Amino acid sequence: DITVSSVPVPPDPGKAGKETIAGIDANTNGVRDDVERFIVFSYPDNTPAHANTRNALFQYAGAAQEGLIVAEDREAARAAGEEVQEAVECGWLVMDNDIDSASRAQNEITAQLLNTVARTKAHSHYSSQLSGKIFHLDSGPISAENCHFEVL
């Protein structure tokens, strides 16, 4: 099967992409190639809405992946948790504060991230490292400062 996209994607990592928790990130953008491909193929248009959604999900995927990689280090895991929280809020912003749609998209990315037993175990350990940590949401409008890219 050939899938065409106007947005560049890295090659499919295949089985090699599942051999480690970190997987393969050929373009070194912080997002595993299989997950990056999933995001691009889910939001393929070159519209500002799709570009913003892709970028927000790349930010989320990179932060969540980092949490898996550093799960053994409590402080690093908590720092990754802060980055995930910013990415969650960024997703809410770029999806027009449609928290249900943003959460659904982020849950789909989480499912892609946890596609091996080792990654699922790392996620469980990462989650336990966040135990007792309080994440703060501002009561005002969500700021584009949470997005690590220029929102279009």
C-alpha cells in the first residue's frame, strides 16, 4: 500500500521500531517515527488547523515518550510530566478548547506510544513516579505559551 502525504514523513521503522522503548526517531525531532507517521496521516491537510493539531500532538508525543524513557528517574519523570501537561493544554488551545476532541486525539497518541509490553511497563512506572505530584491549571484562558511552536 502507498499512502501519499503533502507533509513529509520519515520511513516506516517496521519491527526495528519496536525493539527498544525509545524506538526509532530518524529525523531526531523527538517523536518516534511510527507515531509521527500516525499523526501526519491522521491530520494530513496543509490547513492551519491541521498544522496546529499536528504540532500540538508532536509536542504531546515527544513529552510522553520522554516520560517513558526517563521513567526510572523520579525528577526527570516529573519534569516530563510537566511537559506533558503543557502539551495537553496546547492541544486544548489549538483544538478551539474542544477538550473532548483534544483528549481523544491525545489518547490515540498514547495508545500508539504504548504498542509494546516494555513501553506499557515503562508507562506504568512513569505514572507511579508522578504519584503525589500536583499539576496546576490556570483558571484563565489557555495561553499559546504552552505551545512549543508558532500557532498559526
